[in-house]
Amino acid sequence: FIQNLNKKMKSILSILSLCFVLVSCGGDDDNGDPNAFNEPTTAGLSYSNSQSDFITTYNGIRATLQSNSNISVLAEVNHTANAQSVNQSLRNTRIIFFGNPSLGTPVMQENQLAGLDLPQHILVYENASSEVIASYNSVNYLSTRYGVQSANTLPQIESALESIVNTTTQNEVLTNSSASINSGQGVITLVSQNNFSTTYNNLRNSIIDNTNLSLVFELNHQENAQNAGLSLRPTSVIVFGNPNLGTPLMQDSQTTALDLPQKFLVWEDENGEVKVSYNNPNFLKSRHLISNSQNSTLEDITNALNNLAISATN
């Protein structure tokens, strides 16, 4: 009797084990998503998981931009190489700046402050899981932050950006909500006591004379608008960086690279008042979910930007 009982128990256990294996395998097949990846959570970000490696993806985006006669590539920043230049490490992270004044100018005609996020730029980075992500600020982010929803070129900008990234990555472009972004959020503006040229030159000279800073590029939005047969009040942007301060932020949250290097916008409003605007580092912290461990670095950046802006406007 005992022998028969043992045989029956062994048989039941074997069946149960087989069922467990089948259920486990079935669960993996049903729930596994081969296209799933670590999606960035940055507000207002459009992004795509590339099917190619980092270099192929970045070079593909650059080649696509260069092949379009309506687009000018203005600058390329290799954040990884810049980090290495100051003896720090950073996973593959590069950003390319480009513009089309015929599309960008109407946006700034609605609100000159939009020049703070123009020209357009695409960030390509390789995350901790070796996934290659191509990303950019969504048009909804741009329109929400600057209240430029009525700019008639926004649909063209959106279509162009999505096409460039989709063609290169061979994957769909996803977009995070901009619901947490308010009009004018994260923009600090100082009114200058000087005219436009003096303000801009003061700012430029302060950056050049600071051995900790590197001037990346300058862009005269007004001049580019005129070249496209459009009008725009004096509006210029100056882009500069300090890898010693920027790298730790990108190490903490890699998408911060989309808002780096730092930028100053010098502009003259409809009343002839000259202003200097820049991104509040605390806004970058909240947008990119930078941890509190970077508070000291963020404070250093805040003080540096404030001092530069004051020196230009006084």
C-alpha cells in the first residue's frame, strides 16, 4: 500500500512540476515585450529607441540634417569627450544644434523668449542598459513653455523632427506629456541698464575672459530672420559650457544634456527694453529629476549664471 502511495505521489509531483514549467514559459511569452526599453521620463521629451549603435545613430542624424538644404548645422557638442577633458567619465552623449530660420522665426515672432530653446537640437545618448536613445524637445513642450501655440510653423517643425529621428532610429517616436510645464516656467530674466550691443558684448566678454568657461557658439536670430525675408527684433543667443559643473548633472540624469551647454538669450522687447534670460538650474533639476546629491553643483551654477547676467546688465 505504501509503495503504491509513494508511486502516486511521485506521479502527482511530476505533473505539478511540468505544469509549473509550462505556466512559467507561457507567462514569459505572453508578457515579454522585445521592444520594451528604459523610457526616459523627462517632461516634454520626444524620443526613440534606436535599432542601431550609438555612432551609427548619431552619424545618421547628422547626415540627414546635412543633406537638407533648408537646414544649417550650427554646432556639435560631444559631452563625453568634454567630460574626459576634465578627468570625468560619461556614457556616450552627444548633441547637435541646427536651424531653419523660415520655421523658427515665426515662433520667436510670437514670443522672443522661445529663442532660449532655439535653434533646435537633438540629443543622442547611450544609457546604462546600452540602449541608444535619440531625443529632442517636443513641439508641445515648446508651445506650452512659451505660449506660442498660434505659431503657424509648429506642425512643420514637429513633422520634420519626428521624420529625422524616426528615419534614423527605425523606430517609433514617443512623447512625454508637457502637462507639468507652465508658460514661462524656469526662465529667469534680468532687465539691462545698457543698450542691446553693450549688454551682449558685456556678456560675451565675461564668458571669454573666464578660464573655466568655453564659448560653444553664438547665434544672431534677427540676422537669420532677415536672411529668410522675415523680421525680428534684436534677439541673440550665446551658448557656453563648463564640463566640471555640467558633467555631474549628466552623470546623475543623462537627459540633462538636452539643456546643456548653458545658454543666455539677449533680446529687445517691443518697448525697446533690453533683457537677458536664461534657464533656472532648479528647473533643470525638476524637469530631469536630478537628485538632491547635486544640490551643491546646482547652487554653483546658479551663482555663476546670476553673476554673469548681472555683469552684463549693470
